[in-house]
Amino acid sequence: MENVEISLDPETEFLYSKEGTGNEWELFKENVRPLKRGRNVRLLNDALKSQTDHLLKKSLLHNRRKMVEAIDEYKGDDPLKPWLECIKWVQEAFPPGGDCSGLVVIYEQCVRTFWHEDRYKDDLRYLKVWLEYAENCADAEVIYSFLEANKIGQTHSIFFISYALHMESKNKIKTANEIFNMGISRDAQPIEKLKAAYKKFLGRSMGRPKPTDEDLTENRLAARSFGTVLARGETRNQIMESSDFSRKKMKQDRAYGTPLNIYKDTNANANATLFHQLELSEADSRSWYTLGSRKERNKENNAIPTKWTSNKIPRRAGHITGGATASACIDVFVDEECAENYKVHSEGGKSSTLLLRQGDGQNLKKETELLRENPLRNFPPICLPR
Amino acid sequence: MASRTATKDIITLRGSAAIVSEFFGYAANSILYNRGVYPEETFAKVKKYGLPMLLTQDEGVKTFIANLTAQLSDWLESGKLQRVVLVIMSKVTNEVLERWNFSIETDNEVLEKGVAREKSDKEIMREIQAIMRQIASSITYLPCLDEPCVFDVLAYTDKDVAVPFTWIESDPKLIANPQMVKLHSFNTKIHKVDTLVSYKNDEWDEE
């Protein structure tokens, strides 16, 4: 009690120092995607400053290139490490995340590089990369099935928790229940965390009636509190099921790229998952209240042309001129400089490393979109779960 | 249009202590709400500092905070309070996850001579408002608390303060290698309050 403390703890030191913290994080908070693991505020502020500062922007691209090189040049015995450093860096340097950051691309490359390696099969860090990748995809179920089939991360609780919660959000309660039980029977670690999550899940599924359409309208307009998204409904004891649904719905909205089909389209996407299908007329009145998922907003660019089935145009009398036959494909003119890039691009796996290196926003965006729709597209078909 | 000359209000030591302890009560509620320590439904909205503030309706927590602010006010009036820290810990492992520091500097002259100061109430309110907004926005960088948490309040006082009945002496419950962020401060001209939040670095290889 009488000891005089000579060294101050870091907080006291910082508190009484003249040093401050920049407030870019507050000014640009809408542009920052919260990370589960939290962010380093100093890096965040720098990254936000770089949005307007040209020099910082350049050094950002330069740094990204260096991180990717570090991956290639690593000689130590833990090749996953430089990948993690790179991922962490991309997360900090591109606060809004988004398709041009290359985050999804690098997740994919990292998991693809090591999926067959036995040594990382139970590595928590490797599993976490998979889980973050899953969060960014339209339908994470295919990833969870893949992990299960290939025995990756099966000793960790967070695998089962994430998987089960994902199923719960798709309203597949029975499956979620099975997954929890599977994890418990396999003694996944830490077991207490798994059991606690299971208990919470049971509590939620007990008090959950079938939602009515009316509830949905109210919830759509409910103010979204800033802090709900990441918690995934776990720490919040849901007394009112309606708020439960609004939260889950919001979570679905925020899981980037999760299709949120509001109405039953005649060309319903096989991957579409939803709480309930609303009628078309109701959807019209509601359509202004939600922005819709990324996929929805982008559908003009992505939709595959299908047969127009709903309206028939009466056939006109008179002959139809022929000549509509498809002639030889029009040759796309390719610049000399681009010819080389184009060639490399068509070479499967290696191409995405090149993309990352170039740091070209547009290419990353395209690759990211493709990956979101089909996260295992670059994997050899033989290893995919049946 | 009224001109913007701020009318200054007289602030006494007692008044300032009241402002600071009240601030702490609202800040604590805001932190408990925003960090999800208690479920959202257990909070009710009130208007304060020109913002919609959330106050817990849970009787236990309400009483705890009320007793707390009363004690803080007491200490503030005697100038014995140096810092108040709201600590958020994991319920299961008791590991400290976040520390919200509010450090207090008291004007000695006021303590000794009992003088009063002048500052516009509105301006103090604006400063407090800025802090409250930052607390709410802090999810930008704070790690997700996806496990059940509990909170506790630590008070750093002068050594000669007797420990009140409902308090115990404790270790500082520090976080090892914390990330730290300084937030805005406010000043009543008698008490200056600085805010700092520190949190655990979330590592990839931790369960």
C-alpha cells in the first residue's frame, strides 16, 4: 500500500500525455465497416485520411504490393503468417471494405492455398479466415459444408457456432440444433462457449412464433440501432419476437451479398433464402423502404437472360426476315499492352494473385462479385462436397 | 435572431460536482446500452443534453448507478476524486475487455477558497453532447463483444479517503497491451473531465 509506483500503466500514461487521438474515425464513421476483432484507431485514422490525401493513397497501393510480395518471399515455417498480416493490413487500410478492397479475393486465395494442408486443419487462425470469408458470401452454407467434408476446423467451437447461427438465420432451426449437438458431442473447444451459445439458441427458438406480414412492416421501419449488427442476437435476450426478427433481418441485410428477395420472382434464384415470401403487390408498397441487397441492386448487370414467359406479343402476319443467324463471333479488339494481361487472366488460379498484386480496383471488384456468388469457384471440383 | 454571445452562468463547486456526477450516470447508461451489456429492451429513452439518451429500467442497475453517482458527487465536492473507470468484463472468464476512463482535474483554487466560476451552461452541455456522440459511435473501432458481459466501476481517489461501506479496495483491473483512444473532454471550469477508452487487442489465434 505504501509502494510508490514509478512506472505508470499505459492508460494513465496516455491519459496524461499531450497526445491526442485524431477524430477522423468519428467524422467518417459511416464509411467504416466494423470488424469483429475491433480496429486500431491510429491505422484507421490514417486510412481515412488517405481518402483525400493523394500521397497517402499512393503509399497504400505500394504497401499492398509489398505485403503480397512478403507472402511470396516468406521462408519461415509458418506460411500462414504473412497471409494473416496481409489480411489484417487490408482490413485496416480499407475501412469501408467493399468490393474494390480485394478483401474477399485475398480471403479466397488464402484459404485455397492451404486447404489441403494437414497442419492447418485444426489451426484456429486458418479457420477464422474461412469464417470471415463465409460472412462475405451470398450463401455461406456451401462453405460450411466444405469445411465439414474436408475436416477443417472441426475441433473449434466457433465453427459450430457460426454454422448453426447461419442456419438459424435461414430459419433452418432443426439443422441448427443438429449442428450444435454435433459440436458438443465432438467436444469442440472451448466447450463452455459452445454450450452457452446453444442455450441462448434454445431460448430463442422456444419463443419464436410464425411471423406475420404485419410484423415485418413495423420492423422494416424500426430504427436500426448502431450497435446491433455484430452481436448476432446472442447477447440480447429477445423478449419480443418482433424485435428479434427485425434484428435478424437487419443482420441478413448486412451480411454482404446475401440475397434478400422481397418478392417471388418467376425466375427465382435457386440460392435465394428468405424468411418468408411476400406477394408481389405487397412488395411494391414496401420496395421503397429497403435498399435491397447488393445483388438486387446490381441485377441489371448480372441477370442472365431468360425466356420471357409472362407476356406474349401477338405474331404479326408477314414474313420475318432471316439473317438472324449468329455469324462468327465478333473479334474483340485488344490493345497490345493488354493482350498479355488478358492471356494471364484466362489462366485460372494464378490470375487472382496477379489481380491482387496489380491492386486494380475494377478487376478486384469483378473477382469479388464472382466469388460472393460462388465462393468455391476456383477449387477443383473433385474436392467439393456432393 | 438572438446574437450568439454566450451568457455565462455561475457555477459553484457543488453545482459542478452535480453536473459531473450526472454526466457519469448518463455516460455509464450509454456505455451499457451501446456495448450490449444489458439487452436493449431494458432501456428507455429520455431527453438529455439535447440528445435521446437511454436509461436502464432494471431496478438493480438503476440503484447501483444512483448510489454510485451520489458517492461520486460527494467525492467531487471535496476534490478527492481523480478518476472513474467503468470496466467491462467477460461474465464467464472475468477477463477485462474494455475500460472507459474518465479522469478528473479539480481546480484547487475553488476548493480552497470556495469561489465560483462562470461558464455558459449551454457550452458545457455541447461539450458533453460531443462525448456522448462519440461513445455511441465507438462501435466503429471497438471489438465485438459477443459473449455475456458484466460491468464494474472503479474510483481512483486520494489516498486519505476512507473506503465507503459499499465499496472495496481493488486492483486496477488493467488490460495488457491495450489499444487506447482518447475522446473529447468537457470542462465546467471547476472540474475538467477527460475521456479515454481502452480495449483488448483481439488476436487471430485466440479462441
